[in-house]
Amino acid sequence: MPRLFITWYAEPEDPHYWRFFPVDGIVVSLKSVLSMPRWKLSRVLLDGFKRYFGFGGTLIVDSFTTWLHARAGFLADLPQYHVLYLQHLLGSDVLVQKDYPFIEDMDREGRERMFKRNLVNAEAALKIGERLGREVMLVVQGWDVKSYAKCAKFYRRLGAKYVGIGSLVPRSNDVEFVERVVKEVRAVLGRSVRLHLFGVANIDILRRVAKYVDSVDVSTPTLAAAKKEMMVWEGGRFARLKTTSLTSVSSLGQLVEGTADAFERELLTKILDAKTMSDKNRLLMIYNTYIFQKYVNMLFMK
């Protein structure tokens, strides 16, 4: 079973899930860390992320150049050394290469240019990691199966021990494509290299790729909560209940009556009794993350 990491944002600050239930690991958005008020950022850099936030699990701080951040202005222009050093100061258990994702409307020339930049950064990242005494995760990028495989072959020649697969979020609805990419990258790297799948850990994809990857991260519970949706496990998959509908109160009541899980019942009751929308949203984030982790773990422990 792959390790499940929860995507976590520092600004605005997500709930501290680890205070409510065990969390194996989190992937923290560096962009969100750098968006914190200056006084808070100074404290986090001084104390380290784990001490400041009271987190005891595995921490991965990303390089904030995921497809969502690709056009994020000056943050995307920070030199790779600064990115890796910030990850180091924050106490990330593994440093993540600054990668350049492929945007859907990018032309061939643009793709080739970004591809070469990723390869150059990968080689430099390993040297920086060695200087800092930290392990580095290289990020495989591509736009089709062939380009992902080509990138993975280069990383294998560099001696990479930990590799992530990026740029698949825009293709997350194409389960077949994601599976082919993951399967091919694993075949190129072999079993000795640890493989992480960034950002596309929905249940359909997990069923197809779990045997090929060592870890995944998921933002689905948070995104669902942002849409005022509750994740409900039905018939071997997750359904979404709109909590703003007229029928949601009775549906929540049925969930309270139907669960034997004391913590789930407590969360559902608090959601029903929430006095403010911000309290309700926070509770939804906790509930969705707990439920997703609970049933994914049950599914892959069978």
C-alpha cells in the first residue's frame, strides 16, 4: 500500500489534522508558506515547520512550481538553490527539485525548452542536496508517455533514489493516461527507486497505480470542502453531498445515526451544530480528510 500524504496549506492555514487523527505525512505548499505574514514566516523559519506547528510525521515541502503555480509571478522565478535552502530551513524531510511543469497550451518549442530546464535543474538539485546533507526528490515531467519515460531515463542515469511524477493534475480525469505514465516511469526506474505521485490521488487512479508507487498526496478532501461538499463513502467509491442543499440536514442526520465510528459521529454532529460558515468549512475539511484517509487505508489493506 502506498503512503498517503495530505496536501496542506499554511496561508490561509489549513486545520492541524494531526491533532485529531494520525497523519502519515503532509506535502506543504511552499508558496503558501511564503504568503504568511512576515512575523509568522520568521518564526516558522527559526523554529522549523514541525516544531512550530506541532507536527511529528513526514514533511515534504514542495517547490511551488506545480501547474497551479506555474504563472505565479516572482515566486516562480526564485533560483533553485533558494528554493531548496528554504525547504531545508523549514525542515522538509526531503528536498524537492524546482521543476517546470508543462501547461496545456504550450507549443512544441516551449515544451522542449522547459524539458531541458528540468534536466539541468535535476542534476544541480542532487549536488545542492549533497552539499546540504539532505535527500532530494527529482520530479519527472512530460506531456506524453514517451517524454515522461525520456525524463525518467535521464534521472536514472543521474543515480536518483527518490522521484516524483508531476504535471498530471490537468489529466487526472484520464485514468488510462495516468496509469500508462506511472507504469512506464516505474519500468524505467526499477523497483529500487522510490516513486511519488503528485496531486492526482483520487480513488479511481489509486486503484490502478497503487502497485507502482510508494507514496501519493491528495488535495481532494480540501477541494471538496471548499465547494461546501462532504465526501461520503458509498458502494466502494466517494460520493459528494452538497451541504448547502435543503436535504443536507436530514442526510447528515442519517449519517450520524448510521455510523459506528465515534469520531466520525462527533464531527458530523459538530457540522450540524456549527454556528458560523467558517467553523463549518473547517469541520468539513477535517471530516473529508479523515473519511478519505480512513476508507483509502481500508481499501488497500484488504
